[in-house]
Amino acid sequence: MAREPITRGAGVRPFWSFVVLMVFLAAALAAPQSAQASTTCGTSNGHTLCLTVPSGPLTGPTVVKITNVSNKGTVISTWLPAGGSTIRLITKFKPSPETGDYSFVWPTQKYLDASGVLRVQHGSASSTPIDAALTLSNGNATDFQHSPSDWASFLPGPWTALTDPVVAAVGDGAADEPDPNATAASIAAAGPALFLYLGDVYELGTFTENLNHYGASALDGSPGTLWGALAGITQPTVGNHEASHLVDWTDYWHGHPYLLSFTFGGVLFLDLNSSKSFSVGSSQYKFVQNALANAPPCVVAFWHIPVKTSTTSSRLPMWSLLANNGGDIVLEGHSHSMAEYKPLDANLQLGGHMVQLISGAGGHAMGSGITDLGGRLQWTLAKTPGAVYLTLQGAAGGGTATRISWSFQDTHHVVLETGSVTC
């Protein structure tokens, strides 16, 4: 199949700038952060781990250096403040491509001041721990230091370019590993006008994982790193992995609500949280019901966990609401692969109009593919990192889209599958 051209949008750095930033981050992480540092080594689950932290009270972003003799497997880092609850900081499944080890930047300003123990373990939280005593000192007596609540400043504005805008979408990638990082870089190189991150920041979407696995955010005034380099054009949705850390997610995204509608290119986009209720009468159901009452021709909804084709799915009421009221495309992640379904009706039966596109091939723990149920699956591909790119046809020059085409592409922008729907 011929490759469709990808329109470059404003505000996205070119690929080589992205690479330069990665090199800069690696140097920053490798550099000593203090004239004095304390190193503690021990054996956990048969692996020798060494933990190095600056001496003295910690303030602001602090490099925590962790080496693992085998440099394989999972390393878990936890903060145990004296007299407080245990706080998981970060789970790293592989060495970071930037540092070559399990080091990370700890944003200590996002945690309350306390003395306690920083603990690292190999394999699981039940393995033998290696502990380092330390103190956080950011003046956070009752609360952490918040990002500004200016998320609305980053909503997409009017599209006036003479070409139809392109919207990229993928989830399940934020883990700071080679494949996810390549996917993020490929999207940045494509230069979409808008990027929809379809959820999951591994492992729990904590403050520390957001910074290290999603990346330093361009919303904070820097160019950003990893997926965070795209933050200025990103509208995120909540994945099941970070659903229990909504405070951390909301702060990273500068107050972004988990339930949102916006219009871009004359298309109504509905950003929903699939870890919360989609039942009839729920707050999300009513929100979408109201948004659809005066919707433009094209309607795209996006959330994390797919409806797929199960009529017993708890997400079926939302699917039915959209299918019966002008919905055209539902974008989802969660299944770590790519898939395009045939047009389905409100009851997930063949012969309808709305198309389900699954774009969960962000690169982390790539899945084995999706099983076809009832002949509803048009196409699927496993074990191939990449994203889907939507073209809002008719939106050029400030117009209103009347048709949406899509193209699934790998990280080299080889086109894997294409399709379209008339709104």
C-alpha cells in the first residue's frame, strides 16, 4: 500500500533535537550530583545492587544511581518515610537506554519532607531489601509542590494550515525502554498536529515514573524528553496502570481533567477514563450525552481499555451511546498490539458505522495479538511497535472535517494498514 503523507504541525521538535536531548539527559544522570555521596550495596534475589544517593538532605530533582551486576530484570525503588505509609517510587523493568543502568531522577519536591529509608529490591517487593537512610527537605510540611493548573492553555487551537491535520495516537509505551523510546521519537519526527496518548505509564504512574518513564514534560518550560517532548501537543487519557495515582497524573498534566471534550479540525474529541464507570446515568455517560447533543459531523472518542466485541463489557453502554448518536471512531490502547475492527452497530454487531481502532503498540511488553470474535476484526498485528495516524479530511484552512482516514505505521513509518470512515 502507498504511504499517506503526514502533515507536520507546529510546536514539535525535529527528531535530531530529540536525540540531542536524550544525550543531554544521559550526561546529567551520569554526572555526580554532590561533592559527597553515600553508596550502599547488597544482594537482593541473587543480584548485587548498589544504591548511591547524595549525602545530606535532598531537595528538588535528585539523581539516584542504581547499578545491578547482571544489569537484567526488574528493580523496584520504594520510599519509607518514618511514621508514614510506604510509597512506591519507580519500577524499572530494564536498564535505562540513557544511563545503561537502573538510575533515575527522584523529584523529591513532589513528596512530603521526612526522614526515612530509600529501599531497592530486585524482582519483587518481597525480595531482600537494600536500604539507605536519608532526609527530604523541600519545605513540604503539609503538601507537595504543584505544577501550575494551566492545562487549558495546551488545548489544540484552530487549524489554519492548507493541508489536512494529522492526529497521532498510541498508548502503552511509557517505560523508558528502547522500543517505547523509538516509538516516541518516531511520532516526534512525523510532526503530527495533535497527539493522543492512550494511557499507561509504567508501572503505577507515580510522580517519579511520570518524570522518568513518560519523560520530562515540555509543559514545564523545557524542550522535554521521551514522550514528554510531545506534551505541548498531547491530550492524554488515563490508563489502568496509573488510575490509582490520579493525583500524580493530574499534576504531571498541569491539572488536566480525566473527563474532557474539545474540538479540533471541526472534529469533536471525547477524552474518557475507562477505569471509571461508563454505565447509563454515570457522570461520564451524562457528560458524553450532553456533548453529543450539538456535535459536528465527525466524533472521535478515546479511552484506554477496549470494548472489543464483548456484549457483557462494562464499557458497552458508552459504546452504544456513541454509536447511536453520531460516533465515528473509538481509539483505545491496553492490548499491546494494533487492531482495526469492521464497522459495528450499538450492540457490537456487524453492519453498523462506528469503527474501533486499537493502538496499544507503544512498545512496552508487546502482546501476542488480538483474537477475532465473530468475524468482527478487520486487521490486527502483534509484536510491532508503532502508532496510528488519523487525517482529518476537509479540515484544511480552518475547515470542518467530513471524513477521517487512518494509517497504522511502524516506527520507521512503513504503512501497515489503512482505512477511512465518512462522518
